Amino acid sequence: MNFADDLSVQFGEGDEFFVQWRQRFSREFLSTYYGGGYGWKQVVVGEGDRPGYGAPGCTQLELVVTNTDQLGFPQMYHSCGGKDGMYEPLGGGAGYVANEWMTFTIRIKIGTWYRNDGHYHRDSTVQLWVAREGQPGKLAVNLSPEPMSLFGIRIPGTGSGYDLANENPAARYGKVLLTPYHTGKDPAQRHPTGYVWYDELIVATSRIPDPR
């Protein structure tokens, strides 16, 4: 779905936005090792539609939260193979827990678009918080040019910014896809039925408090 039905809410260079949702996994869904593929997804934040153009599910600028290689914790990757020919991994952490509403929050701050020209700016931010039900979020992915703080003191040179790829001047973030899609999963495998639920999807321009 687009961030706005009239396509009026989209984000490009210099913009910052947050995407938060709650998600619940059944025990069968988390405990099954699915044959084939690279693991199931949770959410895709990607290019928004434009008048006369429907952006596909796999776009150069997209950011995806996924259980890569079924390691049991949320990770992220960027660009669907469109950045330097890679599905660039962004790390991750904080394991999944069955049968409770977990909260996931992504922060995206767009610096200078990377044009696949080998000139890196490291001025964008991608962060992911993961929260168990009733608990505060824990930072699982932290790619930011902003200096880290120690006892309230910012330490120069400690930031590690990122480059978000986008070679199309008309393309901007504007769509979110909620899906447990598992690319390449073996359709012949027999296993228990697993369930996933989504709730309280929010797109905002400032940090969203964790649900209580």
C-alpha cells in the first residue's frame, strides 16, 4: 500500500521518516525450518507509485526486514540487487518470540542518493528497533553518520553512515508491503500450518513511541 492513497506522501533526499508495526508469530511458524530459499520477509519499504506508474515490489531503493537464512532474528537488506549488483545486508539482532505482539520500528533518513557510480557519501541513516511485548525497543540495526554518545557526550568520528541507492530522479520512498513471503521456498515440503498477524501500522516523520 502507498503511504497515502493520493500519492501525496513520499520521501526523497533530505527527508526523514519512520515505519512502525506490531507483528505476532505462531509457534509453528517460528519453529519450522522451511526448505529452499533464503528465509521469510516481514516488511518491504520501497518506491511509491506515481501517476500512471505502479512501482513493483522489488525496487532499487527498497529496504527489507527479513529472517535471512532463517537464523531466528530480524535482519535487513537494501536494494533488491540494484546497489552495486548486491542485495546488501545491513545486520540485525534480537530474536523472534512466539505468541506475543512484537513491535518493529524502522528509521530512514535520506542523505544523498547513491547513483551506483562508486562515489559514496555515507550520509544516510537506517535503524531498526525491535521490542518484545510490553518492553522498550532494542536497537538491532544502527547505520547512522551521527556520532555515538557516551554518558551524554557525543564522540566525534564514531558515526557509521550509509548510502541508499537510487538512480531514478523520480523515485521516492512511498510504499510499504507487509508480507511473510519466502522467496524460493520448497512448495512440496509438508509442515504444520504457521500464522503471522500484523497490527497498528504507522508511518510518521518523528520517532513513534513503543506500544504499552
